[in-house]
Amino acid sequence: MKKLNIRPDTGVYGTYKRISYEAWTALAEFVDNSTQSYYDHKIELQETKYWKYLSIEIEYIENSLSGDELVIKDNAFGMEYLDFQRAIILDRPPMKTSGRNEFGMGLKAAACWFGNLWSVETTALGSNMLYKAEIDIESLIKYKNEEIDVEEKEVNRKEHYTIIRIKKLNKKIKGKRIEKKIHELLSSIYRVDLRSGEVKIFYNGIELEFPEISPHIDKDGKIWKKDISFSLPYREDELLNVKGFIGIRIPGSPKNAGYTLIRRGRVIVGGPEKNYRPSEIFGLSNSYRYQRLYGELEMDNWPVTQAKDAFDWSNEDLEAQFIERLNELSEDFKNEAEEIRVREKVSISEVVSTLKESFQDNGSFKEVTVEVSNNLRTNKSLLPEENFVINEESDFVDESLQVKESSGLGVEIDDNSPIKVGFEHNKRVYTFFVINDCSNPKAQWLKMSVVNEVRNEYELTLNALHTFFYPFIQKKDFLVILIKFSIALVISEIEAYRIDGGSIKPSTIRVSMGKILEELSNE
């Protein structure tokens, strides 16, 4: 058993829980260490007999008795004793600072942010020694200990791995929403690694994948994607270099469009809803270029913050110079992005899949089923006294106002069929048959009929071309939002209608609807 002196002041470890991390940026610190270990020893690892790829496994283990635990494992090169010391002791940067773990703070900072008790176990390829140490933050602060025990054990020289275990968690990452964000953002951050096939990252057993984007090809066959490169002066005799590509994506995406800024093979700024979109280039959020321009820019020698979630470019007006040059190179793409007019397409199976995921992503809706319904119920009736005001429009349709789907208004729905949505909410089972009507933009935006009041079965006809929602109806994602919005409204009216006494305040439906919409929110 060795003793490892961890001075300076051990109380500093406790301050790391206040670092401005998100779950994915903290996890990225561990992935940075693993991937850098692989790239530093790539030849040795690939020459081992059974090597396939770098595997990084992140597992969040829920345990109501002993407490939740976070485990990060990799099969990278591992650490010799000196590297093991640097990983744990404060103020010990790595010997090589040109990689992803240049500050030497990532592992300990992220581990302390996640939990008060963590351990590191590692053995390096070619070494016959395994090292393991445990850091108990509460004990260090209380007793002012300056030394920790390091467990040593002889192992096979062919073994190579690192395992980090974090307990007594300060930050828990439970729930489907946060899991979804971790999947999206980690796969985005390490897109370059994942593309290579040399690195695989798993979260709770599921392999992360980055969805690639195909650039727009116009009617003349031109591919709207181009390589760019430029440099900006920095300090006295340095140049900060930028290279990569910009392009136009069709369909557009408010969530995924924008420029992604990459440094040393990992994303610094970018990911779903986090891409770089300065207004000088992308305009307002309702513009076409805001939703259609995309690109990836490599900025390997630019300075970054310690958390590696932003560039440190506030001094010397670096960002303003960067935007100015990038804006010049984007000019023709900005214009083209604004001028393209296409109808986005969505298949009814996509809508079904997204709806199902949305309803299942929270605990308020149980026994969820969403499927295409080819056998629409027809024994419809209205509730007494026509209290459901959304029924007030007659079935008369003015032929002169009809607009064919080929007119270009609204999303084009492939295989348009009714959708059956069923779930339990507030201890009641509901079934909705949703019809997306694409025949008349002047018709009522929503019509509801009762199929079977006892079984809470209702038919909703949505005007998928309603001009009130323009330009949102041009975006395929809006169709799912419209369906969820309509279901929330109808449930609110149904529940308000059933209130004892028959006296319903105008605010009742709105308050109930707001709550249901919040539950349905997929953010």
C-alpha cells in the first residue's frame, strides 16, 4: 500500500461541485481523457492481438438502498503511476498539453462535480501493476488529510484499462429526457471519433451514433457545400487557423442547423440547439438561413475555457473578427438559403414514432399506444348542449377555397392516414383518432367528434394547412406539435365539462391545458 500526498489544500476538492458543468460536459471530461490516451498510444494498442476499437462505457446505476452510482470504463492504454498521480492531484497538468486533456483538471473536477466519493482504478499496457485510489471529499474537508492510500496489485502485462466509480452523487442524471440529451450531445461532441470507427461510446449499454446531414442539391445538380479556410492574427506573431466546410441543409432544422466549432477533434461549441449562430450570419430565428445553414469548422489552436465548452476569445476582439470573416465566406450561401422554396416531407410513420416517444418521455402518460389506424370509427355524436365549442363549424366546405396539396402550402404528408393515440392520464384511459386534413386552409383548425363517450374515444380532424399557423406548417416537426396541442386542448375541455356543478370558469380550460402541454413538452 502506497501513500499519495494530494496537497495543496484538500478543501479545494469540495469547491469543484460548484463548477458550471452540465451532465454531458462533465461526462465529456472523462471521454477526453480516454480518447487522448488512445490517440497517444494508438500504435501500441492497435498492435495488440485482439484490439478492435476504443470502447468507452458510461453506466448510470440506480440503487435505492446504497445510492446511485456512475461508472466510466475504457480499454485505452491505462496509466502508469506518474500519470495516475497527475490524474488525482491538483495542479498537476499532463506532460503533453497539445491534446484534449491539456489542463489536467478534467477527471478530478468532473468526478467532484458528480459526487463526494470517487475512485480511479487503472493499469497500463505493458505494466504488471494495477493502481487504485479513493477520494472521499467529505472526509478530506473534515479531517484535512493530506495523504490517501493507493492500492497496488500485480496483474497481467496484457491488461489495459481505467475504471472510474463515483458515489454519494451531488448530481443525478435520471430520466429519459436527460438520457436523450446525453445521447444527442455526447454523440455530437465526439462525432469525429465516431465517424472514424476507431472509437465507440456506450451510455447504459446503447451505442452512441451521430446522424449525418446531406447537403442540398439544387435543380442544376449543384451541391451546396464548400470548403473554407482562413487565419486571424493573434498576439505578436501567432495565427489562429480555421478550416472546414459550410453548407445548406434541406429540410431546415431550428434545432440542428448552425455552425459547429471543433477543436482537436472534439466539439467545443455545437450540438442540438447549441450550434453557433451569430445574428450577423444567421439573422432572426424565423429566417430560412437560421434553419438551413450548417457547417463544421476546425479551430485546433484557438484558446478555450477550462471547461472546454466555449472559446476564450473575449480579449482582442477575436470573436468579432471571426464573425466578420466567416460572414464574408457565407454570403452566397446565406442568399441561396433564403431563396430556396421546397415543401418538407414527412411520413405518417415518422409522426407516429415521434408522438410515441414524446408521450412516453414523461411519467404523466401511461399505457401509451400510438399507431396508424386504417379502421376509423364512424358512430360519432356530440356531447349534450354542444359545450365543446370546437364543434361549432358545419361540415360545409366552399369548393372555391380548397387548395390542393400540390400547391406548395404546408408539409407534404406521405401515406397520410388517421393516427390512433391511446394513453392513461389522470386515471382515465383516452383514445384519439387523429385525421390530418390537407384540403382547405380556410377550414376550422380543429374539429372534434365523440366516438364513444363512455370509453373516452374521440375523433380529431386537424387542418394541417391552416393559414393561422403559417409559416410553422411549412416545417414537418410542427405537425407533431399541432397534434399534441390539440389533444391537450380536448382533454382540458373534457375534464372541465365533467366538473361537478356545471359552472366552469373561463380560466379552467386554459390552466388545465397549460399543465398538459407542459407534461407533453419534450424539451
